Amino acid sequence: MPYGRVAKEYLISMGVWDLARHKLVFGENISQATMFALTGSADFVIAALSLASSPQIQSQSIHVAIPDTLHKPLKQKVALIKNNAVSAKDFYQYLLEPKSKQVMVRFGFSVF
């Protein structure tokens, strides 16, 4: 769980890991963890900035970005497998376009 790793690193960086760890609830994935907060099952959630930045989530919550200096980078990749569908190749090419990279940056991703 890469987001769980980053959350733990952040809590350690803030010096509250030992205080908080017994009260933590983990989701199966980052979307489920976010839903815990939106439904009131959790008081707050450490989630992906891309998810917290979505209009649906922003309308129901307040978010604060965790500084990159408080955790190791979370690297994500995109890959196009062999014998792919034409739509997969088109989507892959779309992700490489400058306008797509601008969208990624707007939702908190660093692109290279």
C-alpha cells in the first residue's frame, strides 16, 4: 500500500506516529479510505492529492497538501502492454501529450 507507506512516513515526520497508530483504520485502497472520512466513519484521512482535488471530494471536505519534504516520493508509472487494444494505445498516447500533463499537475502529480 504505497499511500499507507507515505501516510506513516508523514506521521513519523510530524512526531505523532506512536500517539496515532493505535487509532488508525486502514482502507483496502485509497478510495475506500477517503470514503471512511466522507461517511463519518473516520475523523480525517490521509489520501492522494489527486483524489482530494476532485470536485466531488472538494465539495464535501477540506484538504491540505502534505509537503513533499515529509515523506519519500511516491512514484507511479504507466505502461502499455504488448498486444494492446487500439483504445489502450490511444489513451497511452493521450497521456503523453502536454495538455494531459497539465491536467496531471493540476491534480497534484509531478510529471517527467
